[in-house]
Amino acid sequence: MKKTALITTACLLAALFVFAPPAQAQGQKTLKSITTQVDGSKLIVTVAVDGAFTREVSYLTSPKRLVVDLNGVAAIEAAPYAQVGQAGVLDIRTGQFQPETARVVFDLGAATPAYTVTEIPGGLRLSFWLEAGEETIPAVPVAGEPAAREPEAVRPARERKAREQVAGEPSEFRSELFFRIGGGWAFFLAPYEIDVEYSYYGETASGIEAHKWKSGIVGEVALGKYLRVGGMTTKAGLEFSYWQLKPEFALTMSLPHPFEPDNYRDVDISTGEGLATSLMRFSLFAEFSFVETDKLTLSIGPVLGLTFGKLLSVSDYGIDETAPYLAENVTVGELTVQEDLLSFPHFGVMLGLEYRMGRHLALSLDAKFLLFSPSSEAFVKRFNMTHVQPTLSLQYNF
């Protein structure tokens, strides 16, 4: 019980850490406003920031857009969306990409504009214009200098380098909090087997009792948020799982014949009648991304928590048989079922695949490998309920 209490306390403390709102720092930097004006063939965009910041500028494709990350900016007062339709810029979007990074995205049209980015007192000034001739992927210019055209021999290398620099950056803003709901199945790796031997018709019967766990559907809901840990996008949160169990008792025996000495019958019978039950699982999880593109993210991380519920297992049984006393005439008789209330820890690892369908929706495919070894009064030692559980979920980002 002490072990269970310690694990429960650790889960609660971790949950408070994960979901506690970040403290507001004094002198918080704010993205105040974004204004546009047309100067001849140029579009001039002024990004007003209250406080010191640094910037990172990236050009992304599929779709084409210019992304400006304002590092050190923890709040946004500017409008989240503005339609533009000038100088190759379709619209402007803003979002809190990370707790200390505000993101400004310029969605670009078919004709790719050249641009400059200049630091000014209180923010940034960006200029966009369309040049005659073919489209190019512009290099990130030095502040105040126009994006110049490069020689044909240099351009492919520059384009490749630009793509490599932004590889793995997500194309859409993802807010901190997310909620997901889904279902899956649990596949148990091994049954719990007991060697048995007893007297039967004056001779010795021997065999194996196998206690198998077959899962019904597993339902899951999770609440968490995105974090930035060691430069990697991380998803951490709490998960609740409800899973049905359909235990099965299987008996493989060598039974003496009632009337023919030294005549043994090989019997293989099983039943699951009256053993169906369910368990609940509460878990803390963290998924660290190791591959991230515009639409897909692959991640891996630990799972830790407690499993609660009632487990039914066979502690004793009878053997029934009828004439002509062949192997197929032998059945399992009345079962003595042991009920055990479980409260045991589980831990393991989770591999996740996230496919982003839009700004707020994503599909999440997770595969969990969980170690779970509870005990029962029906057995003399703990038994292995280690299993693999794939789950398909729909995720909503707030």
C-alpha cells in the first residue's frame, strides 16, 4: 500500500507540473499589432513588439509561406488573421508557437515575392514585392538589404539548403493544450501456466493449466499539452483507459481411463464462461518527437501509472465425462472463481504517429508496450499480463 500511495502521489505532483499555468514573468514581451500599407508595387508590413526579442525567419513550401518566429515574446494582442492579397502575400496569421515564441506566418501565392526583413525600433518591418521573370525561393536577406537573384548555377544549392534548414518544422501552429479520444485493442504476450499433477481413477493425471487474457476493446481519453524539451517538441499529459478483459481457462491433460488401466487420454479443453471483467488505467505519458515534418510527427516516450479493477481467475475446477469416455467426452465442470481487487503499477514505452489534418484536428496512432505483473490469491506468484496495445485516436488542439 505504501508503494501504491507513493506512485499515486508522484502522479498527482507530475500532473500539477504538467497542467499548472506558466507564471507570468515581469516585463512580459508582447506582439502588439501588425499593420500593412501599399507603397507602389511594394507591400510594407510593420510588426510592433513591446520589449526586446530575437527573430528567426524561415521559408517553407507545401504550401509556400514565410515564417517569422519572435523569440522571447510570450503574449499576442495582434489579430490572429488578416487577409492581404497584395504583392504575392495572401494573408497573415499569428499564433503562440511556443510559450516564449510568437509566430507570424505570411501565406504566399503562386508568384513568390522577394522580401526584406529590417529591425526597427519597437519591432520589424517587412517589404514584399514581385519581380518580373521566373519564381525563386528567396534567401533570408540581411536586415535592410533586398533579396537578390542568384546565378542559375548557385540557385539549386541555395534551394536545397533552404529546405534542409526548415526540415522538420511543422507547417501549422499547434496550441499548448490538446484533447484526444480513441479506441484500440490489447494483445497479451504470454499466458500464465501452472504444471499440475493429481490422482485420478487411482492413477496419476498430469498436465498444464493455462490462464489466458483476451482483451475486448480499449477506450481511451487523454488531456495534455505541447512542451519544448531539449529542442524537441514534446507531448505530455494524463490518460485514462477503460479496457474489457475476457479471460480464458485452458486445460491440457493426460487423463487415465476409468476402466482401462494404463490407457491415458490426451485432453485439450477451455472455457471462459463467467470470467469477463474490466480494468481501469490511469497513466502519465510523455512523447518526444524524433521525426517532424509539415504533416507528420513520429515520437517515443515513457508511460507510467496505476491499474485498478477486479480480476477474475479460476482457482479450482471439476472434470466431467460421459460414455464412451473418449477424449472428446471430457469437459471442464464447475469452476471456482477467485475475485481479486487490483491496484498495481504499470510502466512501459509508447511509440506515436501524429497526422495533422488542419489547424486544430489530428489523427494519432499510438502503440504502447506495457509491463504489468499483478498478483492473485488464486496463484502462488505474480503473473505476467505484459501486453502491446495499438490505439487510433482523434485529437483536438485548443
